[in-house]
Amino acid sequence: MARKQRAGWAAVVILAIIVLAVTFSPWLMPHPPAQQNLALRLSPPSLNNWLGTDHLGRDTFSRLLDGGRFSMSIAGLATLLTCLLGTAIGVISARRRGWFDEFFTRTNDVLLALPEMVIALFIVAAMGTGFPSLLLALTITGWTPFARLARTLAYDVSAEGFVEAAKVVGCPPSFIIFRHILPYLAGPLLGQATLRFGQLLISVGALSYLGLGVQPPQSDWGSMLAAAQPYSERAPLAILAPGLAIFTVALCVTLTGQRISQMAGSRLLIPTGTVKDD
């Protein structure tokens, strides 16, 4: 247990450092990320270029910070949107039941049966590359796990006595949802969101690696991997740096989420505002 706690705190510190570095990257980058210098192409690490340069002589460290802003921001925004959309659909399905619940169940089963990456590729290819199409593709393919989890937990808590008591005293459905059901879902959804962030970060990298992400001169970690692959033997850091960045952030977010869930504990899982007997 102590080892897990130390690992969790280490992940929190590392993640905080990465987030701060990416946030303040315009002031931390030693060189403009798109600045080319063919005389220094594929240079090894030096005092002037900490991680060396790529095939166009661009500073790898600067591009790593600049690319992290896009990769992490779209993964974080997609996680937030999928969590909100999936939770809303799952809770409504559990509360209304009937035809809506049946329609949701069948739609959810179909989407879960299809590979997410295939659907995302189709959407991005149809809409074109860029931030909006990537965000839409990740949102459409990513809400189903949150909806299924929210629906299952909402079913369970709806059968509890405090929810039935709230119905008896005439509490409106919106009050029951926000004061009784959603606090019960907070802990499990937080755990799901941390896992989903890592998956979405990898998905963003994969789509950008295939050329469906941002376009030059903007950089992100996936496009950096694709551009550096032909030169991996001469400039290994150009491909190792973005790959390790994706792995490190995904791992730290997962461990941080687990640590937050442990610290929150029963506070996130115990509904607030329950009806008390006089």
C-alpha cells in the first residue's frame, strides 16, 4: 500500500511538471518550434538543442513542448465532452427507461461492437483534418463507456431508500438527479475518465501519425513520431521523445486518478442532500 501511495504521489508531481511545462511552453521553448536550420539537421543533443534536431533542423525539445499543447488539450477536452455526454445519456436512460432505454441499449451495443479507431478514421476522413474533426470523432466514439457505467450505477442508486423517500416527499426529478444520483456516480466516473484520457491521448497520437491530425507547421506528438520514423537510427531522440511523452502522460494520469479516488474515498461515493427522518 505504501508503495502504491508513493507511486501515486510521484505521478502527481510528474504530471504537474508536464502540465506546467506545456502550459508555459511559449516562454520555455529555447527556439521557435517551426524554425528550420538544414545545416543542423539530425544533430545530436547539445547545449543549444537539448534533445537534438529533426530532419529539417528544428529543435526537438521546442517541438515536444509545442506539440504537447495540442495532444493534451484535445485529449482532455474530448475526455470532458465524452464524460458529460455519456453520463447524461446513461442517467436519462436509467431514469426514463421504456423505449429510450431500449434505444440506448441497442445503440450502445452497436457502437461497442465496432472498432473505435475505424469510426474515428471515417469521420476525420469525411470532415477533413484539424482540431474540430478530431474532437468530434473522439467524442462520437468515446461516450459509450461512460454511458454504460452511468446507466448501471443510476439503476442501482435509484432503488435506494433515500431516492424513494425523495420521490415520496415530492422532490422534482432534477433535484433527485443532481443531489442524489450524480454524487453517487462521481467516484467511478472519475476513475473511468482517467483511464479514458490515456486511451484518447494514444488515439490522438495514432490519428496524427496517420496524417489525419494537425497539419504543418503545427506539431503534435503523433505527427512528430511519423516525421522522425525514417530517421530513427540517425536521430533516435526525435522519435523516442514524443513516444515517451505519450506513455508518461497516459501512465501518470491513470496513477493520479487512482490517487485522487483514494483520497476522495467515501466523500465522492456517499450521496449528499439525502432526506432525513424528522
